Amino acid sequence: MKRFLVRTRRHPSAILLIVQLLGVLLGPFIENTPHSHAIFNIFGIFVLIMTTNMVRRTPGWTGVSILVGAPVVVLLILQMSADMPYLLAWSSGLEAIFYFYAAGSLIAYMMEDYRTTTDELYAAAATFTLFVWAFTHLFVMTQALQPNAFSTDPSSVAKTWSELNHLSFALLSSTGMGNVVAVSAHARAIASVEMMTGLMYLATVVARLIGFTMQPRK
């Protein structure tokens, strides 16, 4: 147990990555429960706290994470304690900003030297999931403002978190998998930006880290 705690402190990016992937895998089971909305909000608050703690180890300013994350926590609590569906767009928009800032902080951490450490490899994967979650929240915000942003059928139900998260993974990785499609002009614009973000991230940050691993150590 002590050894695990030491590894956790040494590689916080790996723990964040594991937690986010668990959220992806457990999401389909949670969203069919009676209290799915509350569970998702509690889990979101937990991830916000973990991400803020991780930003402390990067060149990013922790104060900015707290400044953006605190209103998100308040909005999520209000959504759990009262029937305020109109707050979803606001909380999702702020969460997207929060995760974009966290991803940028991790990129700054990975780019600040000319060597690749184990923690930076974990950070590269965690940054990818942070981008995925950021764009997922943008999709949730778009759907809250435009109910038919991801469907041409006016009578269809809103897409779930798992469906929009899968779309985000497909776009950022440029695999094009999935049956959820951005329909509205705003949704398509966000989807286009995500595809470009995924390509630039892999071509610059990840390629740079891999290049340093192939250099002979002096």
C-alpha cells in the first residue's frame, strides 16, 4: 500500500488517466440508474479535484483551475439539490474551459525540457483524455442549447454522456467510428476543431516525446 501511494505521488497523471478511463467504462452502467445524474455530478466533482491537484505539478497556475473549477462545483451541486436543468449548459461550458486549461498545463509540463520521463508518457495519455472530456462537455453544452444538434429526428431523445464521449474519442483520434453525427452548424464547427486538435496534438507533442525516447542517453 505504501509503495502504491509513493507511485501515486510520483505519477499523478497516471492516476488521473485511470480515473477518467474508469469513468468511460462505467458510464454505460451508471447512466441507466435512477440517480445517474447525481452520480455523474459527484464523479465530475471528484475528477475536478484530482485535475486541480495535478495542475499544481505543472507550469500552469493552480489559481486559474480553482477560479474556473469552483463555480462548476457550485453549479453541479445546485443541479443535484434542485431541479435546474438550465444550468447544464453553463456547467458544461465551464468544465470544458477547465479541462482545456488542464490539458494546456500538462502540455507545458511535457514541453519544458528535452527528455522524456515515465511521468511525461503518462501525462501524454492523460492530456489526450482531458481533450476528449473537454470537447465532450462542449457537445453537452451544444445539445443543451440546441436539442437536435446531434440528430435529424425532432422526436429523438438527447444523446447520453457515453454517446457524446464516444463521438469525442472518435473525432480526436480521427478514427471516425460511431453512429452519432454532428448535425447543426455549431456542432459541426466544434467537431471540426476537435479533429484538427487531435491531429496537431499527435503530430507535435506526442511525436516530440517519442523522438526524445529514441535519442541515445548521454
